[in-house]
Amino acid sequence: MGKIFLEKKEKDFFSDSFWRFLTNFWTLLFMGFLIFDFIFEGKFSYLVAAFSVIYASILSVFAGTKEFRRWQNAYQSKNHPGEIFVFVWTLVLVFLLLAPWIFKKNYQISSEVVSVYIMVLTIFALTQGSKKIYSRQKNTLSD
């Protein structure tokens, strides 16, 4: 019985839905925090590094487990493309770059935010490449 419980917990911990939820939660929390920090002109910018590290870690684990599952033929796409993450992060970054000038705010974008954006682009590019290679290999094997 203990073994079944552990297997169930392990399955839940590594499930796509768990990591998708955690990634979406931290994405919204981090983006909300960045806008909040902008409104208060960087008074909470000392927290940006911590948010960045946590967010980067969770997004990396989500993308990595998703790709491992894809290569094990266990991943089922739920139509949550990475393009949405890239698009939303692009909007947030453009806002944070232009808004101080538009709203005459004394705000400087953190280098960590730019690093997170680059990381999101990198993870997206890597997962897209992995998906293409997987599709080619799958098609080659089925021919």
C-alpha cells in the first residue's frame, strides 16, 4: 500500500498539469510583481532577483519534464503553445521599457528581467527544436 501511495505522489509531482499550473502561477505572480514594482518606481526591486531565479527554475523544470515526456511518447499536447509565453513576456518587457518614458516615471528595468526574457526565448527555441526532431524521428520510424 505504501508503494502505491508513493507511486501516486511521484506521478502527481511529475505530471504535466502540476508543472503547468506551477509555471502559470509563477508567471502571473512574477509579471504582476513587475508591474507593481513599476507603479512604485522600483521600491521592491530588491526582490526581482529572487523572483527571477524561482521563475527560471520552475519554467526550466516544466519545459524539461514536458520534453522528456514527449520523447517517452507520454506527452499529450494541451494546446498551450510556448508562443503565448513569448508573446506575453514580449508585451511585459516592451511595457517596462517604454512606460517610464510615457508615464514620466523614475523606473529602471532590472537586468534580471531582461535575463528572464532571454531565458524564455531560449527555452522556447530549444523546445521547438526538440519537437521538430521528435516529429522527424517519429515520421521516419512510421514509414
